[in-house]
Amino acid sequence: MSDSIVAVLCDQQCSSKGPLQKTSLTKRLSQSSTIGKLILLDKACQDPEKKLKKVTGRKVLFGGCPYLEESGFYSLAAESLGLDPGEMLVTDVKSSILDLYDNSETIEENLIGRLESLGRLLADSAPLKDRPVKLKRNVLIFGSGYSGLKTALELSGEKLSVDLVETEEPPLAPGCLAAGLGSPGLIEELTERVRTSEHVAVFPQTQMGPIRSVEKGFTVSFGRGEPREYGAVIFAPERTEAPAEQIGAWNLTRLYEWIGERRPIKGRIVFVLDRSSETPPEVTQDILTAAKVIKERSHAEIWILLKHIRVALPGLQELYDSTREMGVIFVKYRNLRLHNEFGDFQIAGEDPQSGAPFRIDNPDRVIIPGTSGLSASAASAAETLGLRLPGGRYTQPYSLWRLANESNHPGVLVCGSARGNMDAEGVAADAASVVQTLRARMVPEGITPVEHIASVDADRCVFCLTCVRVCPYHAMEKNIEERVAQPVTTACQGCGICAAECPAEAIDMRNLSRESVLAAMQAL
Amino acid sequence: MIVAEQKPINMILDMLPENKRVLVVGCDTCVTVCLAGGEKEVKILSAALRMARKQFAEVKGISIERQCDGEFIAEIREQVAQSDVVLSMACGAGVQMMSDFFPEKAVLPALNTLFMGSNEGAGYWLERCLGCGDCVLDLTAGICPRTRCSKGLMNGPCGGSENGKCEVDPENLDCGWNLIYQRLKSLNRLDTLMPIRPPQDWSKSHDGGPRRLIREDVKL
Amino acid sequence: MSDSILIVHCAEGAKKALARMTEEGHELPPQFKTFELPCTGSVNEVLLMENLQNGANGVVVLGCRRENCKHLDGNLKAERKVARVKRLLSEAGVEGKFVEMVYAAPDEGKRLHETLLGYLRAGEAEDKSK
């Protein structure tokens, strides 16, 4: 074979199942029509440059362990041997073969099978010499609340042009309200700085058209204007608070409006927390701040009813202590009954420890924080962007407890309150973190397409639009002139879903065609 | 486009004679787009037949551009000659044409051809056109009174229309004439409904033998 | 009959789950072989049927937990394909072949091991009952 594959294995001396036996492996591979040569490296992780000098070949299949990957051995190999994607494959033979089977015969058989299998894939692969694509140095920020404004200002220092989409949502999420109250005019100040910045242009959401993936990133049109291009999109809306569930009760947003306008709040004020779910610490911070302000201004009688107090925020314990010192009454409850006659409340419950009943009659104001989530317009923008919204709150994919800024859609980052309950400091930190992630994406050299991106055979494509509809990254475009589907190479992540769904079998992943994959599976 | 769906595989197996050489032939046009009979489906069905409870001497799977144009069928004469039975995954038109080309072979239908319809979204096709030969969509604001009205009325609605639904299936079926009325109203064209229209001329539809379309200006 | 089961798994969570499984010392009998793809979403009915037709007794599609797919819902799409093939095999009266969809998270070594061994035992039970 002209394109003979060289198989390079670490001899796995450190494994209890090793070392691998060169003679026996070489003998079995001598019959192989795929693997031309076997090289066994004695402890590949030690002195890798020296070990790699033994390796030559146009196409190389490496078999090692996870440590070899982590220690950068394979990147070193690619560089020193001058191998492009399509000329090299790496497989972990330790976790998935040596540690998987118990006897040496099975191990050897599967090792050979794996080499033949991946050797077959590599033999069918073409070297890829993709030129990196330089992204447009423009960023689109969706959201003009605290999160969006903060992010816009962070980014304007990065020599980027920023377009900000103004949404009609309240500018501060529940959980950030304390920040607004602490420094009145905070939002106004940030808005002023953004508007006067020469790097930021502002557009209303009503004019925003759909977002499309293109080679250099994304495009969006505003009104009748030409589509504008962006290297990245940042989704930074504010979470909005649902109205309080009871007629006549206020939610926090309403309360803060009232306080912000300096309207009087007097008499008996009752906050009811933890009704449908635990109150997050950021929201607790808002409530305690409000309670203190009300107490200072009007000496009202303030009750805070709750199941548990969560003070997992810097300074929150002190805030709680000082609020108690001011005479705000904290009552823990179980079995709370809120009897509501069109806004006239009777509140009754029991102490969770002693069971002793308590009642609060005729409060002048009842405040029940509403659950927060994305507004309808933000949710629909998230959908346009192809963002996953598990549980209606977090817009990130990997798991519900990992709040990365990177969304499941490469190039679309998520910032601020859309990622979860955050106070003002948290939002500022998030904005800084987005800038970091953005730098990694907008590198001057540009980004290179993934190896296994989709490739459409124009002759077979029947233009049924299945792939366009099914792509998780909106990375398949309709090419109307040629009447075929076409991948956006910088958006495609090589998941292969389009190839699987295509009814005409017109799509293959580069270097992972359906034919090669089947043949590779047979060779195991 | 023509919309069809695969027959259940046990019915297909019942049709096929045991121990014979089977040639599965797909079609790359309409039935590919409605996911019933394209390249991919040929492979799936062929594999199923090879492993099924009934034994066949051989199962081969191929696909051609269209089974309703003889030139494409002519390309597979060889393969058909080397088979005992042909299982066509095309619509009824394709099955019949294949049968005309290979009268000595059994040409069997793997699909049930359903209707002429539109793709309303991934995985959802809706019947739109009966091929009545006498299109009146200009009079009904683009909503067909043959397919959308259960009685095919020309001057509907009838008394069975309630809350915009047809009494045939009041939960799921919209009254076609209500749809027509609402759209004409929004277009300010209710005057279109004033003349009493004569009943459809069903002689233009399927009516005694297969219909023909002949274009003298194109015939060779 | 169950002497060849192919585990087709994704390069993300499922790969880590298998690695965790072996790290914890759980081994698999020789009937099992593994093959890695970028996402289980790239598995379709043709891949499943042709592997079975070409000699595998069973194909196990191993993907990330339902809400964890890096590519949004590749794993869910794979599940639908597996379900269709199951129906097809049953309606066509195919014997001695199976397909299964398994979800695993990187911390579930033991459960994964038990699930996989279970498929082997099910096959053996079927053989014995003949």
C-alpha cells in the first residue's frame, strides 16, 4: 500500500497488564493489509522528543494512555512529524483495551482489532489543510440591562466594535436589585457611558431580524439595513421576576420601583419567603436591603417569614445581623396559610419546632418574591440562537450544575443573570469572564474548522431540507442557486446528526464517511 | 409532492416468495423526501429482509433517480434480470411503470402511496390536493374545498360546522369552509362567496380509466 | 449466540463513563468490542442494521445522559433510531439480534458495568431456552 499506516504504541510498562509484547504483535500485524509497520516505544511519556525520533511515516496511528494525552505528547508528535489532521489518529488503548479485558489473549486480539479498525479509517482519510478563518471583530450583545451594559463596557476596551440590542425588560434582575438601590442612578450611569462610547452602537430589539451562522461568525439585520457581521454573540438579558402569585401581593420588582420612586411604605409589612421553592441568597440580600431602607425611612413594622435563612454570600451574614438589630422580625414557619380576600390578607402558621401557632392580621403590604426566568422576548432570542434552555433558567448545555459562559452554540456566549441568580458583583465578574472566553475565540490567527465537519455530495442531495432543520448549530444553509444544502464550516461541530438523518445519504463527515466507519467496525 | 409510507414489514414479508432472489429498488425523488423509499430506506429494508424469519436466496438493494421515467428503469435491466422478484420502494406510479418494463417478473409495492401534499415541518405531511382536474383555488382564497371540506362542497359550510370545526372530528378537523370564509374576510373579498357555484365537474377527475395528458407541441 | 456485542459510544460523556468503569476495576468479557464516534447522534438505522446483518449479535448505543449531550440532543435522536430498529427486528421476526440505547454519566462506572453485563446474560438465557 502506498499510504501505509505506521502504528506507534507505548509499551504500557507501567500497566499491570503490560508491557506489550513486540514479537507477538508484529507477527500478527505482518498479515495486515492496513498497518505497514509497528513501533513500540518504551515508556513514551519519558523523554518524548527522543522517543519521537524513532517515528517516521506519512500516516501515523498512536496508541497510548490518558496521561500521554494530558502531557501533550500527541501535540508534540503532530508538530515534530509535521502531521496535519487526516494524517494522524490517537487512541487510548489503556482504558478501553488493557483495563477493559482480563486475559492477555483477549487484550492482544482487541489491540490488533483496534489498530486494523482505526488504520482503516486513517487509510481512507485525506490530509486537511484548512486555512483558519479570521472572525469579524464585532460582537453583538443581546440585552441592555445591567448584565448587557456591564459586558458592553468590558468589551469596549478590547478594540472591538460592539452592537447592543436594547430590550424592553426591567434593567435589573431580581438578585441585582440591591445594587440598583445602593447606588441610585447606577443603570442610568452605565447607560450613559455605553451610549457615549464610540465603540458601541445601540439597536432596538423590535428591529432585530433572525440570526444566521456564516463563515466569519454570525449575521443579523436591523430594520431594512444590510446584514451586520459578528465574530461572536453574547446573550445577556436580565431574568425577569414573575408577578406575585396572590392578588394584592407585590413581587420584588414592584417593591423596588416603589422604593426607587421614594413613595412611602408604612404600617405593617410582611415578606413571605420560601413559598414554592427556596429563596436564593441573592434574592435574600435584596429583601434584607429593602427591609432596612423601609425601616430607616418610615419605621414600619416589618416581618420576614421564612423556612430557612441562606447567607451564602459575602457580607450577607452581617446584613442579616444588622437587619435584626434594627428590629425587623424574623419568623420561621411551617404550614403557612395565606387567606386572601381580594388583597386583604390573614396570615397564619406554626413554629416548626414547638408547633406553636402564630397569626398576622391585616398587614398593610405583603411581599412575595416571584420565581425568576427569562422574559418571552429573551427566550425567543435564545431559540433563534439555538441555545438550550434546560429548566427554563440556565442557558448552557453540559450539565445543570456547570455554569460555563460557553453555550452549546460555539461563538454564542452567555453572560450575567441569564446564567442564574447573581448579584451585582457576580455579574461584573461574569462580564470579565466572558471577555476571557472571547479572547480565546477571536484569536488573530483565526479559527480552524473541526476535522469531521459535514460534507455534502451535491449530486445526491435532493434539497429536502432535513439537515437544515435538524442541525443543532444552525450550521447548514440552503444554497438556492445550486439547489443543495451547504455547511457553514466554522459553525459545524462535526456531530454527524445531519449525515445520520439525510434520506439520500448525501452527507458524510470528513474523514469519517459512512463507508469507512462500517468497514472500520467490521475490522474490529 | 407525492407522500407515501412503508407497509408494515410483516405484510411485505407475506408478499415475498421464500427462497427467491429479491431486488429492492428505491427511488431518489418524492419518496426520498418523505423518508419512505430513498437510498437509506433501501438499505434498512434490505438488511431487515436478510435477517428476517423468512429465508431468501439473495437480497440486493439499489436505487434509481425516478421510477416514473423509463430511461432510469432501463439502466437496471441487468440487475432485474438477475433477480426473481422486484420489491419497488417507489410510489404507485413507479411500481406500475417498473411492472410494465418487466412484465415477466413480480413487481411488488413496499409502500402505500397516500396523497399529494405539503411538508408542514419535520416529520409532518398534510394532504393538500386530490388531483381533481378542475382547480378552484382562485375562488376559495387558496384553500381547497375538495380536500379541506369533508363533503367537498362548493357552497359550504354545511350545518355540521360548529365552532370552526367539522362534525366528522370536532376535536381535530377544521371546517374547510370556515377557513375559506375567514381568509376571504381578512382579504376583504367576501363578495367572492356571493355567486352560487355549480357543483364540481367530476368528469375531469379520475372517472373511468386512467387520465392522460398529451402535449402535441412537445411530442417527438 | 451472544458472542459479539458492539458498543458504539460517543467521544464525550460515554467515553468518560467507560474509562471510569475500567478505572474502578470493572472488566468486560471478550464478547464486547467498542467503537468511538463524535456523537451518538451520528448513529442511524443503517449502521445498526448492517452491523447486525454482518455478524454482530447486538449493538449497544452508549451516549451521554439525556440532558448532557454536547450537541443538544444527539443522544435523543439516537434513541429514536434504536427504537425504530427494535420494532423492525421484532416485526420481521429476526431472532438472536438486539439493539439497546444506554445513557451514562462519567461517574456511573458500576451501573454501566451491570447494565452491559445484563445484555450478555439476557442473550445467554435466550440461547438456553431454545
